[in-house]
Amino acid sequence: MGLQKYSILSVLYILLVGGFAYYQNQDLFTIDILGYYTQSLHTALLIVLPIILFFILSLMHILMYGFRNYIKSRNEQKDIDKFFNSIEAFVLGKDTKEVFYNKNLQKIAKFLKYTTFKIDINKTYNTGIEQVDDALIAIKNVYGGEYVEKLEKTFNLEDTNELCIKNTFNKFSKNNKFYLEVLKNQEKYSLDIIEFAFLTAIDRENFSIIKKEIIDINISEQALIKIFKLYENEENELEEKDYLSIIKKANLSKEQYINLIKTIKTHIRPDKLITLMDKICDKDEKAIKSYIYLLLDLEMIDKAKELLKSVNAKDGEYNKFEVYLSVKDSGVKCNISDFI
């Protein structure tokens, strides 16, 4: 029975009982309070008053339990909404700090924090939870190579989120000018995204952008190699001093220098590469080993031997060069790349 129906029937019952009592007995009784207050009332009121009191108490009881059930129901609905949010955050790889009234749901949400969701792009998902299904569709599209604009605007992912990074990479293929936007607003993007944008500028031989950005950007070994491969490009706006500045900023190790030479030696004419390496060695002793490697690769044996004599070898770091020269002097055909 609803509260409204209960109240109406109770009032009708009180009126009915009161009316019947009044009809049967119309006597009066007097209330005298210490002589200060005197009031005459109908006897029927004595019958009706306990019923009215009971009605009021029962109404308060119903309201109290109704309010308690309302609060419980509201908390349960909040828990459901929060749990759906937690599932959405789980599949998106987001951190969530939802607090549940239901302790069991709190335990499940805590467990989800220690697990990782991997999407199967060949599988169809239908959880019946709209927000979760929307998230799953977006994830499938991203890992399918699409750029999902909704992912940026709706799901509020952090820049370091794996899904967000993947989606941003997808944007490069959708928007040919996106790399320019990234380089212009580097504070909005992660280092991986910035580096990829810079590599894209190199691949597209946008030398004006390259020359502008090398001042501030951290040059990776991969980007460095690509820039050096373009050394003799006719449209290259970078000067020799720019390359010297880049190589200094990259702070390569001896092994990285050798890897650089191995990669770019076929892209730069020997005379230009020797001149460039000579200047690099003047600024960074770590480049000497790669310079010797280059000279030996170009069969400039005498100059390589002269340079070997001028360096202070430590822990046999030049032994492989010595072995190569010994084998070479014995008349055996070999290449320095076979040794290093």
C-alpha cells in the first residue's frame, strides 16, 4: 500500500470512528489543569485521539523506513554507476579512485587495478553497458589503425596512456600536416610523439622545420642517422656547423659513433665524410674510434695507422684494429666490418 493511499484511508477511518462515537455519545468531559486551564471536550475525542496518535507514529515509521530504503537504493545505483565507470576505466587503461558503499564491489574494483585488458580486434563485444561498449569499439578502431577523435574528447585519457599514444600515432597517417602541429605545440605531447613528428619531418625532407627544431629537440640516434643521410641532399638547408651542433647535442657513445658511420658511409662522399669526421673528432674524442674505422673501411691504411699511434689506447679498445691490420699485412683479403 502506498503512503498516499494509507494516509487517505487512515483519515477516513479516523473520521468514521470519530463520527460514530460522537453519534453514540455526545457527552462532554472537562479537563482542568490546576485550576488555571479548563476545557470541555466531547467524549468521542477520547476514542479518536489514540487512533490519531497511532496514525502519526505509524506515518513517521513509514517515512523513516522509506527514507532509509531511498538512501540505500540511491547508494546502490551510485555503486552501479561507479562500477560501470570502473569497468570503462579498466578497458581504457585509466586509473580510477572510485569508492563504493558495497565492500565487495570495492574489492572487485581494487582487483581490476592489478589486471590489464587486451583487446581482440577480431572479436565482437556486447556487454550491454553502453559506455563500456562505446569504449570497446573505440579501442578496437584504434588498434585497427584508425584515428578516433572521440577518444580525445570523451574519454579524458592522460597523454601517457598507451591507448592515447597509439591513437595519436594513428593521427599522423590521417593528417599529413599533423607532425607540424606536434612540433609547434610540443608541450602538449609526449617525447615519443615529438620524436616521431621530427622523424616525419625528416622523411618528408622539410628542411626548414628540421633546421628550426634541432635547436630545442632531443635528437635520437635514429633521427640523427636520418639527418646525416640527407647530408648531400641538394635542398638541404643545414650547414656543416648545424651538423656539428647536432652531433654534439646527441652526445653519442663510441659504439653509437661506429654505428652511425656504418649506416651513413654510403650516403656521403668519402672526401666530405672524412672532412666532417675530422672536425667532429676535434670536438669529441669519442668519435676517434669511428674515424679510424672509416679510414680502414676506405683503405686509407697509412692515415689510420698514424691516427692509431696518436691515441691513448685503454683496455685494448683498439685491439681489433691491430688484429685487422696484422691480417691485412699478411696478405689475407678482409674487411674491417668483419672485425667490428
